Amino acid sequence: MKRFLLYILLLSLLSCSQNKAPNKSLVDNPFYNKAFDFKDQNKPDSALAYFNRAKEFFNNQNDSLGIGKCLINTAIILTEQGDNFGGQEIALQALSYLDESNEKHWLYLGANYNNLGIATYNLKDNLQAIKFYDAAIKFSKNPLDDRMYLNNKAKSFQELKNYKAALAIYNQILNEEHKNPKEYARALSNIARTKWLENPNYNAEPEFIKALDIRKQQQDLWGLNASYSHLADYFATKNTSSALKYAHQMYEVAKNVNSPDDQLQALDKLIRLSPPLETKTYFETYQNLSDSLQTARSASENQFALIRYETEKNKADNLSLQKDNDEKKYQIILLAFAALAILTTSIIWYRKRKQKLESEAQNAIKEIQLKTSKKVHDVVANGLYRVMSEIQNQEAVDKDHVLDKIEDLYEKSRDISYEDNNYRGPDFHLKLADLLSSFATETTKILLVGNSSVLWQKINSQVKYELAHILQELMVNMKKHSRATSVAVKFEQTNHNITIYYTDNGIGISKGTSFNNGLTNTGNRIKAIKGAINFDTQTEKGLKIQITFPVA
């Protein structure tokens, strides 16, 4: 649904320029409309490249508004692709090219502030998102845009559980909507959902069904997607079969409109509502789609980084050539030596500048790729392996407990750059016990010794966070490779150090074994907490590992 609203903004930005008197700069810019063609063909990378080229063209013509429009559309595409930080950064740049006192700029200011609101909402800062939506409303002179911005603002109030404020906005939209069936249905469905969230006993079914019928008549697929989502949530605790039916319908519509995020939401509902035999199939589909979506979004971010690098490199090339040409115009024989010296200096500077830009860009890209890969491995891959292990190996699985973990992984995979440290509070020993015990099966026993609340009192949350990932990696490697039937993890404090002794009776590791990415990441994490790890490769059978780190 977020992608649909952003697409409307892109269409409004294009149609506005077509319906008004021709703009000479726009007509003469061969890249601007081409960028929209690529956007319509669902080729975001090409669209970004052409908006960037169009921006440079406008820059050469000193067309401030043209530059602003290119930056706005770039920011919208980045937000649509899940790069919310990138969308914020470019949208804030666009503001410096727009004039709030010029009414011709208001349409673009409204669209830009709305995109800032959406990106900020996605990053869960709803108070700031509301401020951006208010700014968008301030510059809106179009009733359709007004209602869209108001609807987004109401969603932020809803997330803040300020249902009274959200309902006031939705009712305002509803009272204004009698001629546009799609807008009326959207407002009606949002009102019903807000009333139900405020009061779980509220009978929202008639309003939900009425909105659904209108959307079917209008063949409004994005609206149907929202209605089926609302109905599935509403019936989840009232009528499981009805909830399951609507979740299936949401999944089909989400595939129809090609919205991966909505497909993941629908699959999450299907996992929660389906019988146990079907849950595994939906879970595997969810896992594959989540991995593919994250890979595509990471590739898009890296591609845009390359585009920006190429632009800066070309700009440096052009400046250098322009400087050379200007100098040649004023050269005379008496200053030939001086001119030659300047030219030589310029070439040396240019080469160093080029090498520096290339090195910085490549290092930045590698850092992004390594960071993303590390987070996907630690946060998503190991988390999914742990959940699958619980589903496959334990006879009595707490389904709600497992589904809560799946939902947590879904939230983290939506924006891998946003990762909250949740290892705070006095119950770390319980979380650690739950983590390690989850790898126990009928054939593999897990024994924990010394894991008490007192042991962790003086350990800060960051060390706890790193330590949880270290132990999770050891258990995943045990599960995958060791064939162990008995695992013991002992925790002991001596003076100002804590030592963890890991022992299993598996096949062990031979001396000189090269470690995979997971154990390499483990080594880096241990360095981060100023600790040390020792692998005992002399043991005839099994594996012994000792990890030591300071208390403070």
C-alpha cells in the first residue's frame, strides 16, 4: 500500500508538468521523461540513473526547480525500494532547490514532505512523520493530495495509539468523500479498523464488508488488499476459518499487484492461522521471499551508490577539462613555462583525486555489502535456522511463541539497517537459556551451568547482545556439523573476567581447519568485547571452546 501512494505521487509530478504550459527546460531535457518511462516499466535502477542525468542537465541550465524535481523523484524511488535513510537524505537535499514563497513550487514541496513523512513512518518515528505530513498539507492545493496526506497522518496517530486523533481525521475525510467511491471506501475501512483497535468489542464487520463491496465494484486491487488485511486481523480471534479465507485472498491480491511487502504480511497471517501441516510450506515461502526481497533492496542501494560515484567522478573530469581549456585561452609564449607547470599540477591532482574517489567508492560499497551480509547472517539466517530447528525437532511446539519469533524476524528483515538491541533488563540469563535450549532435541541434550542473573548484573547491553550472537553461532555450527549428542555450556566468573566453557561430544575439528563466515564473524564479535577465544584441537573426540572477556 505504501508503494501505491508513492506511485500516485510520481504520476502527479509527471502529469502536472504535462498539463501546464510547456517548460522549455523540461522539453529540452532528453533524460527527464525517459526516467519516468523506466519507472513505469518497473526498472528502478535505470530510472534512478536517468533522474540523476536529468539533474545534471538541469544544473547546467541553472534550473533550480528542475533539479528539485529530479531529487524528489529519486527520493520517492529510494523510499519505495525500502532505502528509507537514502530517501530521507535526498528529500532533504531537494528542499534547498525549492522556494516556499513561489506557489509554482508548492505541488513539489507537498510531495517531498509527504515522502519524508512516509520514510520517517517506516523508520518508526511517528511524531516526526506527523510534522512532515503537516508540512505537506500546508503546501497542498489539491483535494486528492489533501486526503492522501491526511490519511497518512491518521496512520501515524493510529501507530501511536492516539485513536481519537486518528478518528477525527478519518471522519473529516469521510465527510468530504461522497463522489469518489475509492476514497470513501478507504476512509470507511480505516474508521472501522481504528474503532476496533480502540475497542476490541466494537462490531466493525458491517463497515469492513461495505468498504470491501465498494472496492470490488471499483476493481480497486490496492483497496481490496487493504480490506482483506483488515478483515483477516479482525476475525483472527473471532472466526479462524473466516480469517484464513481473507488471508488467502490478501495473498492472491498482493501477488497480483506485485507487492512483496504485502505478500510477506499475508504469509505471516497464513502461518498464524493455518493448520500445522500447512504452516511449514507457508514458512518456507516466507523465508525465500524475504531473502529475495532483502537481496534486491541491498543491490538497489549499492547500485545507487555507484550512480552517485559516477556522477561525482564525471563532475571532477568536467571541471578539470574546463580548467584546462580556460587556461589555454590565456596562454602566451612568455608564460608557457608557468602554464606547463600549472597543467602538470592539475594532471597530478586529477589522478590523485580520481584514485581517491574510486578507492572511497569501492571501500564504501564493500563496507555496505559486508555489513549487510553480516546482519543477514546473524539476524535473519541464524534466527530462521533456530526457528526451523524448534519446529522440526520438538514434539510439542508453542506455536504462538514460534510465530512471535517469525514476526520479529519479519520486522528486522524489512529494514536490515534498523536493528534494536533488546538485551536489556535483569532477565538476560533467561533469554540466554531460552536461546541455547532451543537447540535441544531428542538426540541432542543441552546442559547449562552457572547461568545466573547475578553473573550478568555488571555486563552492559552491548556485550550481552554480542555474546548472544556468539553463542547462537556456536550452537548453529554444532547443529549443522558436529553430530553431537551432548553439549555443555558452563559460565564462570574469576576476578574481573567471565569465562564460558563450551564442550560437546561430536566429531570435533581438525587442526588448521578454515572457518566459515559465521565463525569469522564470531571472532570479530569477541574482539569487539575485548575478549579471547581458544579452540582445543587436541581432544581425541568432541570439541572444547573457551571464551574469556572482561566484566567491565
